[in-house]
Amino acid sequence: MRYLTRPAGHACRGGTVLETLLVLGLVAVLVLVALDHMVAVRVAAERVAMAGVVQALRAAALEQGLHRRVSGDSIDTAALPGGNPMRWLARPPLNYLGELAGPDPATVPGGQWYFDSVSHLLVYRVDYAAYFDSPLPGAARARFKAGRDSADTERNGPEEAVPEEVQDVTLKAAEPYTWRRHPVSLSALRIWGVLDASP
């Protein structure tokens, strides 16, 4: 009596296909996570670079104020509100495009600074827009304006006006902004627990 037997490879074919699909799915998730972290490193570099320029501008403004107090010079008109803060630096950053007259932010390449001579604001055009939140519509960007710090140097209270000669020029964000760790497109993965949801 002959018995029909299946080939040895045929018996585990279903299991092999399932295992292959699981491995491919796992590899896809790992690749996605790795790519996300690679981009996150670049986003962090952009965030640090932008913050470095802002800190350099604020330090230059402070240096101008200290020099003015020591020497008794008047306030530099280029540092007054409405002036271009990049003039505070001896050498502007390499990604500074110069003064532009009200350009469409969408036409400005990402990762570039420029001074809008119409709005009198210093603008940084964000490169990784998916990782950046701002109330501004359109292209992702951060805007900064020069202003006077009206802090009371004698600490006598806000009711006593500070003379113009002792007011420091500062750089402040025109609108609030935040950098996110993951882009909006990966929010579903954070909900599923594939990616870390911590900020």
C-alpha cells in the first residue's frame, strides 16, 4: 500500500512565507526609525545653528551697549528698532542673503537668513519645516525684531522711566515658535508606540 507523501520543503512553506513577511515588516520599521533619527540629527543641527546666530546677535547687542556706556557714545542708529540686526556683527553668517524688499518666503531657500526691509524684521527660513511650529501662515520661518530693553537699571520700579541713553538694544522673536522632535507625519507611529513619544 503506497502512501502519498508531500515533499519536506512543502510542509513548512507556509511558515517560511510568514516568517519572511515578519522579518520584512520588522526591517521596514527599523529602517523607518533609523531614517527618522538621522533626520532628527539634522534638525537638531539646524536648530542649534539658528540659535547660535540669535545668541551671537544678542551678544553683539550687549557688547554695543556696554561699549556705549563706557565711552558715553549715543545709541547706534543701525541698532535701533527697524534697523538690520545683522549690522551688529562684524561678519554675518554665510547663510545670510542680505536685505530683501518683502520677498515671498516660499521663494527663499530653506536654511537662509535675510532682513525684510519692508517689515523691518530679521527672518530665518526654516529648512525642515515639518519639525517646526509657528503661527505664521505659509512657509516655515522665524522672525526677529530689534527693540529696546526698558529694564530699570536702578530697580526703582516700573513707574520710573529709564533714560534712552541707558536702554539696551535687544533681539526678540516676533512670534513664538517651537521645534518638534518628530514631524507631523509620524504622529501615528508615536500613537502606536513604534517611536518614542517623549519630546
